[in-house]
Amino acid sequence: METIVIDIESNNLGRIIFILDILKGDFKSFNPVKFKLDSGSDFTTVSAKDLYDLGYTREFLEKCPEHIESASTASEDNNLKLQYITNVSIKFGDRELQGCRIFFALDTNLRSLFGTDILKYFNWEVNYDTGILQLTKTTNEPKLSPGEVPLQIYTVEV
């Protein structure tokens, strides 16, 4: 089973930081977004600033569905109104995940965090000496929450 290898940095708190390319459904090209790995966050979130940089408008984002069930995020504000965008593609080097949901909260300081909703599809290992995060697809399909769809992983021709 092939491994997805992602180069990482870490900040002074030891948080793992890496850049993934995200494709909005009607765009022709991927755009880079810097994420912090957060294995304690239930959801992969993208900051409103990053969404605007990707080309999403506030009007579009305001119409996105809300996420109802309680969620853990790395935010000090426990009363966040999480909304989400569906059918997003994320590229890791030569691999592409299709069918992702990414969450956001307008008018907050919510950051771009890579959470367990995507991590659960992988066995993952961090090698701090080499600065690499390795993701290997799990052999068992993860348990899905209501409204989730299985991610599809493709090799990207470069």
C-alpha cells in the first residue's frame, strides 16, 4: 500500500504545519493552504481568510449548510456556528482526495486545521527528524458520521 508523504514544519509549540493544495469545485487549478495538524479536532477546518483567498465569496459561504452535532475544535470559543462546503478536492503531492467536506466559521479566528475527519482514513506517522508526515490508507473503512461520504483517493498525473 503506497504512502502519502508530506513535508512538515513545526512551530515553537511543536505543532505540525504543512501546506496542502485545495481545489474549489468550479476552479481549474489548486491553491495552497497552510494547515496545522490537530489530531484532537473532530473536523478539518479552513479559516475564512483562506476561503476568501481560494475565491469563495461571503455570499456563497453564508448560504452553506450548518453542522448541527457538537464538535471539538481547537478554538477557545465553544459556541461556534460551524458551516461546511462539500465535494472539495485536496492534493497531497501526487495524490488527490476527492469528496472532502471542509468546515469553517465566519467572523471568528478559527484557523485552518487538519482534523480527524480526514485523518481517520489513514494510518499516520510523524517523523520529526526528517520533517515528514506519512499517511497510509487504512485497510478497514472508517466509521462514517451522518452525512459523510467515503473519500476517494486518486493518483495525480504531474
